[in-house]
Amino acid sequence: MDKIVEISGLSKAYTQGHEQILVLEELSFAISKGEFVSIVGPSGSGKSTFLNIIGLLDDTYSGEIKLFGRRLEDMDEYEKAVLRLKNIGFVFQFDSLLPEFTVLENIEMPARLLGSDGPGRGLELLKRFDLEIIAHKFPMEISGGEKQRAAMLRALRNRPALLIADEPTGNLDRHTSGVILDDLRRAAELGAGVLMVTHNEEAARRADRMLRMAGGRLEAVK
């Protein structure tokens, strides 16, 4: 499989008073197209920091990162912003849907930012994931699970090569969590690399590969 993320020697530290707090230490990682990878670990272990760096939301680190075959160190801020918009989708614990827009309009937002028009892709996603019944409803009219699923389709709208999910089932019951995990699996089957961080080891084991963040490093979990 083609590697879409390749990381070597990644370290990240915060300054707290006169002290340096090391969060990530000489970390190596890779994920391929169509692969579903999960990362578990306690709060404060560096999981979200790691996602922020991969998602181009944090550029203060040392080490080498290649996304989609390009070294981040060789790119300026504009190039990174375009790369993030075109190639990376984000799903968070809270759906952040805009209440004044319909589900379909929310899903189409990333396309509007790229200047794309027409709801064809959004409708296609809603049908593919059996959600066309909520296309023209507003967020206040649908369930929490449906909101989270809609947020995931929004993240998939621009056909990202990488889907980053930060605690996507954190606010959901067990059944709805299972639906979201099935959706993430389907996203990988459609060709995206899916990277999820979670506190829930049962959810994490649904991935192709499960890693644990500990001591600033990633370890494989069997």
C-alpha cells in the first residue's frame, strides 16, 4: 500500500515556567492508503498533540514528516493550508455542525471553500452511508449519532487522502459508537487512510492496527 504519512524522529516539548515538558520523543509512524489505525492512551499522553502535528495545526516540533510524499519542512504556510484543505478531513468529539444550515449544506461546506459547486458529491455520500433521509433536515432535527455521522461525511466531502478522528465516539452510546466505527471502516475501504485516537480500547480494536501512546512513544498493541 502507498504510504500517505511517514514520520521519523518526531519530538515535541512544551515550556512550563523554567521547565521543558517532553510530550513526544523520537517517535516514528506511518500509515498507508486504505488503512485504519487507532491510537489509545490516557489523557495527557500526547495523542491530540500528535494529531495536531499530522493535521498541520501545529508546526513547532523536531523531526521529519512527509505527507502524501512531500516533506513539510519544504513547504510554506500557504502550501500547508491548501494541502490540509484538499487532503485532510477532521472528525472531532463534537460535531460542530452549523445550526442554520441543513445537513447537506453542512456537508458541502469544505467544497465551497475550494470553490466547488453543486451538491452531487454530498448527496452521493449521504446515499452511500444510508443517510439521505436527513439530507434536508437541520442539525436540531436529528439525533446526536446522526450529527456525528454527518460531521464525518463533511470530513469526507473533498475526498481526503487522510481522515483524522479525535475521540469520534466519545459522546455516543455503545450502539451509535459501533455505527460510527463502521463508517470509519467504510471510509478506509473507499481509499482514505483513517487515523483515530480514543480512550476506548474496545473501539480501538476495531481498527486494522492498534497503537498505544506511552512515554512519548508509540507501541504496537497485539
